[in-house]
Amino acid sequence: ILARYLLMLSFNNCLDVARHLPYLFHAVTFLVCSGSLSMRASTHGLVINIIHSLCTCTKPTFTEETQRVLRLSLDEFSLPKFYLLFGISKVKSAAVTAFRSSYRHPNDRSIGNERSFSGVPADRERLSLTSLEVITDALL
């Protein structure tokens, strides 16, 4: 729930991402490739929203070179390579997946329901230390 709040607040720079960037990226490095599929997609979406907010914010102002690097980073994090690194390589849309409900109501007894918990071991992708290093280097 808290990761989804961060995801929503990071959209349109409601978090003042420039000022909180070290804390946000610290949280991302802990959350990468953990939890359910929707959690992993939320973490990826948080990174996309942070970079997008930095591209569009008015304060602080960035040089044209920094703006170019930010736009390239936004493109890079949208590549299949980073989907794989975030553990969401099998999804068609990370944005849609991030907001799928992983909560199952106690009275919901149907099997295969969209709302059923998606964090079963079958949908887990392991994160190697090398993958975490690639993500961390890209964030830096």
C-alpha cells in the first residue's frame, strides 16, 4: 500500500522528487524485484514517475545536457532489459499491472479471479546481485 502511495504521489511531482531523490532511490533499491507482480510493477513505475517528474519540474532547473540524460534514462528504463531486471519481464503493461489488486476478499472463493493474490512463487523472478548493480548504477 505504501509503495502504491509513493507511486501515485510521484506522478506530477507531488513528492518534490528533486529534494527527496536519495530517499526515493534508496527505497527503490530495497523494493526491486520483491513482492507480488503488482508490487514489482509499482516499483518500476515509481522510477519512471521520478525520472519523468525530474524532466518536467521547474525547480531546480537543469542544464540542457542534464535534461538530455534524464530523457535518455526515461527511455532506458522503459526497455525490456529493465523490465527483466525489475522482475516484470512477462507483463505487457507495467502501468496496468501496478494497479491490479493483490488483495483477496475473504468471501471471494472463486479460483482464477483477477483479484486473487498474485504473489505465488510461480510469478517470482530472482534478482541477482549483478542485476541490482545495473539498476543502482542506472539510478546513480
